[in-house]
Amino acid sequence: MKTVVFAIILFALTTPLAAQWVKHPTPGIPRTADGEPNLTAPTPRTADGKPDLSGLWQRISLKYAANIAADLKPAEIQPWAEALVKQRAEDLQKDHMSIQCLPWGPSYSTSARKAKIVQTPGLILMLDEDLTYRQIFMDGRALETDTNPSWMGYSVGRWEGDTLVVESFGFNDRTWLDRDGHPHTEALRMTERYRRRDFGHMEIEITLNDPQVYARPWTVALRAELMADTDLLESVCNESHHSLEHWVGTTSDGKKSEVKVAPEILAKYAGIYEEQDFWGNRPHPAIIEVTVSDGALFAELKGREKVQLVAQSETTFSGFYGLGIKFVTDGQGAVTHLLEMRISRDYRFRRTR
């Protein structure tokens, strides 16, 4: 299990856990009586009455960041694309843009990354920690139809009431749509809808249309929260890690080292576990539900699909979205908590029932 868990954990670390200026208060924002940012205050507006989307936003995309096609049926995806996703999983996603130090392309929009929005009447900029940027032209120009394909594509925007609508086209086909590896072609068109419903919360809908890969357009929904009293700091991939030297083995290596665990031992692991050590950009506290079915152990991080775990010992399992899980017992043999195993450290989840 060590090879499988180690490699994919590094993938999770390619995005910085937190981007922050040193305790620098954001000037001019509404605050509660105790001085905290008032994230439920009314939506700010520009001089022309449009919602002002400016600020540093943390996208929350637990379901779709990993699998953008979670709501599609297998028959709606070209067989060659399904096979490619399976091969990328077997190869531990080592060709993902984050590992190759390349721009993420359209998957920035559905990822759990931060974005700093700078809004002017004629242009909106979206800035990322890795120094990538998007330009969304608001000056009435038409979207190009015969483009020179680029990493971030070409985008134009317009207002429909209080919703910013962004149309994008012209992406090259070297990027993935998600962490799992769903591909796209240069025919991809993307429509994003951003609605700032109050000061600290944004609702986002993204429609993807690539008829060369997917049978129909589909829409995914995510949200974003304003990161107040902080700022965007750069995170340059080539400076921050050297992941490829650790990218060895394949996903199926975990199956090769699988051991048999008695059903009565598996049964005692079933339960609900609540995050004690917060990690990453997911909603907190994260919840893991462990179940047993037909002699196999399954785990589900709430908001994502259920996955089957692969026993490497009586207490340690691989297969948890590329991570490991270890169950911990007390002196009487009762399970007290589990550890979500990452290369940075093990993160505790307390058993609640």
C-alpha cells in the first residue's frame, strides 16, 4: 500500500493548503460587532449598479473537482474517453497538469482552488495562485469562433440581471476536466454563471459542451466563499515540489498486496467518523461513513461517491480516493477513530457512532 498511498497524496499537496497575507485586515468590508467579516451582509455593487464580484474566493467543489462527469451516464461518454480515465487512474494521475507544472485550463473553474477576481466595467480578471490568469472581456465583443487554441481559452462576459454569464471557447486539448482525468477536445465550449448572493457567498453553475466526447451538454453546480482578511500569494509549481520522482507503481499494486480480513473485524469498523484535524479546502468538519457489504469494506467522504477499500493489514486499507485509512482501537479493542493517511501527516477522524 505504501507506494499507492504515497504517490496520490503528493497530488493533493500540489495546491497550497492556505494562501494568506500575515493577518492583514481587508479594508472597507462590513463587520460584525466583534470585528469579524460579516459574510451575510448585502451584496456590494459597482457604480453602475452591477454586483461587484471583486475579492479572493475559495471555490468549494467536493463532488465535481474529482469527477466532473459524476452526473453523466456511462453511455453518454465516448468509450475511448472512459478507457482513458481508467488508464489515468491506474497510472496514479501522474500526467495531471498539477504534476506536470502546466496550467489547468477549464478545470480551474470547477476545481477547489482559490481565485482573485478583479472587476472593471470592460474587463474582469481571475487570478490564480500559480500565476495563471483569465481575461473576461465585458466590452461587447463577440466570442471568437476560429481561435488559436490556448491553455485558458478565450472568454467574453455579459450581465443577465445580477448574474455574470461567461462564454468560453478555444481551449487546447492538453488539459483534463477534473482530477480523475476526463478529457476534452478543442471543440469544448463552456458557459459559467456567477451570482453573488450576499457579501461572502457565491453560487456558480458551469455548463460544458464537447460533442466529440460527451453525448450532451451538462451543468454542474458549486459554490465559493469569500476569503476575507487574507490575500493571494503565489505558489510556483516548479519551486514547491518535485513529485514525479515519487510517482512509481500503479493503482493495482494495492490489489496485489491485498490481505483477507475476517468479516467480524470489518464489521467493527462500520460507523460515522468526524474530522478532528482540518485539512485542505473541503468543507469542515469532513465526515467519513464506513460500511460493510458482501464481505467488503466501503468508505464515503460526504459529498463524494462511495469507494471500496482494499485491506493491506487488519487495520490499514488503501483505495480511499488514492489515500490510505488506518483504524485505531483502545485497550478493549473498540474502534475510537481512524486516520486519513497523507504524506504530510495522518489526519484524525473521531468515531461518532
